[in-house]
Amino acid sequence: MSTAVLDQSPVTPPTGPKPLTEGPQSPGILVALWGFVVIPFLALIAAVPVAWGGWLGWTDVAIAVPFYLVAGLGITVGFHRYFTHGSFKAKRWLRITLAVAGSLAIEGNITQWVADHRRHHAFSDVEGDPHSPWRFGTSVWGLTKGLFYAHVGWLFHRELSNRERFAPDLLADRDISRIDRLFPAIVIFTALAPAVAGGLLTWSWQGALTAFFWAGLVRIALLHHVTWSINSVCHVYGERPFEVRQGDKASNFWPLAIISFGESWHNLHHADPTSARHGVLRGQIDISARTIWVFEKLGWAYNVRWPKTDRIAAKLVKPGSST
Ligand SMILES: [Zn+2]
Ligand SMILES: [Zn+2]
């Protein structure tokens, strides 16, 4: 008979969750971000004074700005805060107008857009997220690939999100189905209407051509990249003042606040997705929230889910918490 003594000494497996961070991000990540986001925008800005003399005129700007505003707010107020998250209720004519306005951005038809985005919220930065920049891991190369994938690459590789699972409300809506079917016509309109406007306003072919370039192509591209930056940059870089689900990396990235109409306050958005306002902290300008506020004052929107002070305070990261 022997008394077997259990060896309890050396290898105790680590218990508890692994730390959430591995220290500050490396210079490689920063270089990727600059190359990916800032430099193309600087190039675009630099192109404006160069082109002003001959190729960009006030007529082009006067056409491009309203198109950017209407299509952009159609995405942020319409597709995103209203249709995806139900952060307010709208009269029928406003609902239809927002659906058409967002379609002018050429980011896909509304039902698919909403299905993709609801899936993104259901699986933020974990398996199942259609566009997480963390898909290829946390190494510099993985994150560089991931940023590209989240920004635009996913559009070329995706399997379409199931609309019956993620957007049954829109599939059942006859107005919305009609606008989905009209999407190809809306695409042709949004691409060519600026050229027609430029041609008529200047009564010249050159006016039509420059308006097509600036108010058509450049405006569409700029809005695309701003929207996509919310999926890429705003899941990697910026502040995270609010508690979000485990694994969710949504962040507030202030440089994009104005041009994205408040959508880059993305950390709060993931912490409280149905809130009509994303920029809830002091100084956080949110043009989409202001637009919804105007709609409410005019009586076009109602039951708006404005953020409540105590609810916001409860969601702030507690001092000393590891996130
Ligand atoms: Zn997100
Ligand atoms: Zn959202």
C-alpha cells in the first residue's frame, strides 16, 4: 500500500480573464492610420485650391454641399438612427423622404444596409460581425489588413446579411420595398443630377462636367469614406469613455465629428444604440441629433429617445475599471 501524494506544486493554470490591453499601440498602427485616413483626406483638401482656378467653381460647391448634406443626413438620421435603431418615430412622408435621401449616398439599398448594420451591433468585433477591423488579429499587419477590410474590403468579400433575420420590419413595409426596388434609378439620379444642374446653371458643357466631377464623384466618394471610417477607424482609434460589451472596441474619434454629422461619437453609440444623440458629452457636436431636434420641433418626428443624464452617467467607465 502506498500513499500516493498528489503533486500540487508547480503548474497552476492561470485563472480569470486575460488583460484587455497589451500596452500602448505600436507606431506601426499609427502609421497605418495616417496612411489610411489622414493623408487621403489631406490630398483631397489640397486638390481644392489647386483646382479652384479652373476646375472647381462656386457652382460646383453650391451643388455638392446640398447633395452631401441630404445624402449624408439620409444615412445618419435616416438609415442609421431611425431605420436601424428606432431612436425616434417619424410621420410617413418623413420616413419615405429619409429612405430616399439615404439611398442617394449609394451605400446599398436600405433594407440590406439596415440588416448589415443590425448584424454589426449584434456581433460587434466578435465572430459574426460583417466588418470588424480586428478580424485578422491585433498584430500590426493583422490590424492593417483589418482596417482595410472593415473600411471597404468587406463589401467585396461579404455574404449578404440575412434580411429576414435582421430586417423583417422593413421587408414587410410596402413603402420601403418600393424604395428598395427604385434603388438603381436613385443611383442614376444621384450620379447624374449634379451634372444636369451644373449644365443648366452655367449653361455650358464644361459646367456640367465639373459639377459631375465634384458634386457627383467627389461628393459620393467623400461620403463613402466618411461612413466607412465609422466602421474602421471608430472601432480602433479614439477614446472609450463608456462601458460596452466585452470585445466591442467602438471608440469616439473626434476629428470626424463634423464631417460625419456626429456619427464618430461611436463609443457612446455602442453603449446606448437607441439614443438619438451620440455626442452626449460636453462639446461633442452632433449635427444629426440637432437635425432630429429640428424635426421634433416641427412636429415631423416624435417619441424621440433623447439621452437621460443618469443613464449616461451609469454607462461611464468606472474609475479603476480595467476597460
Ligand atoms: Zn460600430
Ligand atoms: Zn448603429
